[in-house]
Amino acid sequence: MRTSLNVPEDTLEEFDRTWKAEGLDSRSRALREAIQEYVESHHRLERASGTVVASVVFDYEHAEVIEELHDVQHDFQGVIDTTSHVHHGGWCLETVFCRGSAAQIRELVYRLKNFDAVGRVSVTLLRADTESGHGG
């Protein structure tokens, strides 16, 4: 299937340098792999159940979204144990350490991903009770 998407030029240039450095055959191949990794990450988060201990790392444009992010963090103060925050110019990098139900952690992650001024959200499940009974 063919599709088109809008990608900032500097991001596309970096993506092209990356897949070429890895020796992949084409941008299409690299995009298929990137999409597959995204889907696998989503499914891992969706399969988690019970109590989850996780770190959620995200970057954002400070001036654009700080008030809204504070509101989200207050909404989830029952699952957020602590945060670590650093400024890099107009951008910030934040790590939120959480413990709570998998459903609450998923909701937090999806709320953070819903801001245009948030660049990336990465989740590491440090411990999860999954349907198969194995830890993550």
C-alpha cells in the first residue's frame, strides 16, 4: 500500500542518514521497520495488566505546553512517585517514575502523546503483571 506523510525536512534527512548507515536497502524498508517497532511497543503497553512500575520519558517545548503538562501530572499524582526534569534551551526532558495500575499508566502515556508540543514519549515497564503471568 502506498501512503504519504508530512515529515519535517531535518527529521527526514536524519532518518535517511540512519537507515543508510545501517545498510538497509530503502527508505520504505526503514519505514516498515520503524512502524513495526511502534506497533510492538504499543502492544506491549496494551498487554500489561495489574500493577505496573514504569518510567515514562518525554521531551517537550517548555513555553508551549508547561501549564497543561502540570495539569496532567496533577491528574496522575496517585501513580507518579517522582519526576526528574532538565532544561535544554526551549526544550525540556522529563522522566516520570510511576507505580499503579496498567490502565492508569496507559492513560498517562496516551495523554502525554496527545500534545503537539511533546516530541516523543518513551515507556519502560520495569515490572508488569501480564496476562501470561510473566513479568515484563
